[in-house]
Amino acid sequence: MTPVEAPPSGRDRLPRSYLAWLAGVLASMLGDVVLYFALGWAASAHGGSVAALVLTAINLPRALFLLVGGAVGDRFGARRIMLIGDSVMIAVTVLLALVAFRWETATWVLGGAGLVIGVVDAFYLPASGSMPRRLVGAEKLPRALALRQTGGQVVALAGGSLGGLIVAAVGLPGAALFDAATFGIVLWVMVSVRPARQTAKAVVRAGAFREVADGLRVAWRDPVLRAALVLVAAAAGALLPVISLLVPLLARHRGWGPGAAGVVVAAQSLGVIGVAVLVAGRGGSGRPGRTAALGLIIGGCGTALLACASSPVVAAGGALVVGLGSGVFSTHVAPLVLATTPESHLSRLQALLTLVQSAALLVMNNALGNVAAVAGPALTLGVCAGAATLTGLGGLRSPRLRRAQPAR
């Protein structure tokens, strides 16, 4: 496989191994988006309760086993865990295609597939999240992660449409086989990619739960990591529900229709992609903690504009600002967390980062949905704007976070 060449910038060029790995991961991500669309579409035919059950089947085991998955990744090596995960998912998706072809979209088929995917994700996601640091080192993380975020946003935009086409043509079995093929691509890449940094040997061989507790202690005792995780929780709880939950509610409340809501959502994606492309090309700020906090404030201002929007055009402008703030935040907080994490704890801290995001989003989606039902989406957006802005201002007041360096 010939990876795409990095920009010809001499010593700043990203390693070919990282670009090859990223190409495989993005291919696999596209397959996942298609499969998740197919599972959701099949579940919706059984009603809302079954659709919710399938989502819970994926998210619950993922959340329950994430910290254990991170400890396993640090103990046995991220590359080995990814190789096993890719192999398991090829077998699972091929089996899903065969079962769905025989029994179609029975509830037990959808729920069982969701459970297996959630368990594998709990071990796979922390290992995958640690790979950029293992492949490029701390100093090039902002560009490497921004490039990954750009590709992820493009895949997310294209994956829904592709999923619709595949499901319409060949149904759930075809979507499962497509996902299996993309896992084959990333497995092929992982066989040839070997991280220069072999950190698994540095892990003390303790019990799995003691290693989980050790990862929590590392995050708590490091003031930069502790502050960064607070910002991540605030961003997940106050900014992520804005587009996925509150914009559709606002559009219905204002009578704009689905087309206008789609434009608003696309404006946010454009903001994120624009910032990610800029950071991928030019690198991140020399003060990533301070810049991440500023990103939260920018996102809060955009959310406030959304709350006051009386037309789709103004709402799209607010969503664009939300995307710019989200992009600034994510392209600086992610490399800061990875660069600050000890190499022996990379998978465990990535697992904790994912768990913090997932837990905050789970709680706030339900809380904000209930507030919007009582007080309306505009006031709920105002609450999100205030929470994001105040948390960003709090981050700027943290001396350790404000002065944090991009690499140590």
C-alpha cells in the first residue's frame, strides 16, 4: 500500500507510517459509519424502543469496559490489540452478513451485533487513540491529530449518504460486508506499521484493576491532565449536544424544516474542518491549554448566537462559529493530553478521555432534552452557551493549563 505523501516541509513532514495508518483508520471509519447507519435503519423498523435498545447495546459495554481496555492496551501493546480487534471485527461483520441474510433484521440479531461491537470498541478505541503519539512523537501531534480530525469529518459527512445508498441496494448484509472489507484494509496496514516507541514493556505487571486505578491516579495527580479532562467534559456536555440535539429541536420550534436544519449542521462541520486543515498545515499554538480554553469561549459565543437566531441564515452563522470553537478546542486539547501522558499510560489515558466524553454526553443529552421540553430550545442553548463560556474562562485562570507546553 502506498500512503499519501505528507507536505514537503523537511523535518516537519509526518512519517509515512502515520500516513499509512491514518489511511487505514479512515477507511475503517467509513465502514463503521455505513454499518451504524444500516443498524439504525434496520432497528427503526421495529420502533423507537428497539432503536434505543440497539444504541444502548453498543454504548453500554463500551463504557463499562473502556478503562479495562486501556489497561490491556498498555500491558500488551496498542498494535497487538488493534490487530486482534481488526481480526475479530472481520469475523463478526462477515457473520452478521450471513445471519442477517438468513434471519433478516430480527431484534436479537441487531442487539447481539451491537453488544459485540461495543465490547470490541472498549479495547480498540484506547489503543487506536494512542497510536498517533507512538507513531509521530509529541512534537508533531497537533498536525497529526488535526489531519486525522479533518479526515474524520469528511468521512462523517460522506458516510451517511454512502450508507443510505448501500442499504437501499443490498441491505444490512451488504453494509456488514462493506465494513468487513474496510477492517481488512486497516488490518493489512497494521501488519506493516510498527510504532517506533514500544511502551508496553514499561508497564508494571499488576492486576488489571490495579492498572486501571494507576491510570486514574496519574490523571488526577497531573494538574495539566486534570484540568484538560475537566475542559473535555465541559465541551462534551455543553457543545456536542448543540448540533446533534438542540439544532433539530430549534429548527422544528422555528418552523424552518429539515433542509434548513441540514444547512445549519453543515455550517458547523465546515467550521471544524476549516480549523483542522489550518492546524494540519501550519501546526498548533505554542500554548495549547490556553488556546483550547479560548476555543470553548468561541464555541459558547456561537451557541449564544444560535439561541438568538430568528432565521436559518443567522443560525448557520452561529453554527459556523460553534464549529470554529470546537475545532480550535479539539485540535489543541487532544495533542496536549497525549503529549502530557506518560508513555506507559497512553492507552489508559485515552480510555479515560473517551469515558469522560461519553459519560458527559450521555448525562447532558438527557438533561438538556428535558430542559428543552419544558423551557424551549432557545433557552436551553443559552444554558449551553453560558456553561461553555464560563468553563473556558475558568481554564484561562488555571496557571498550569495556561502555561502548558505542546510537548514535554
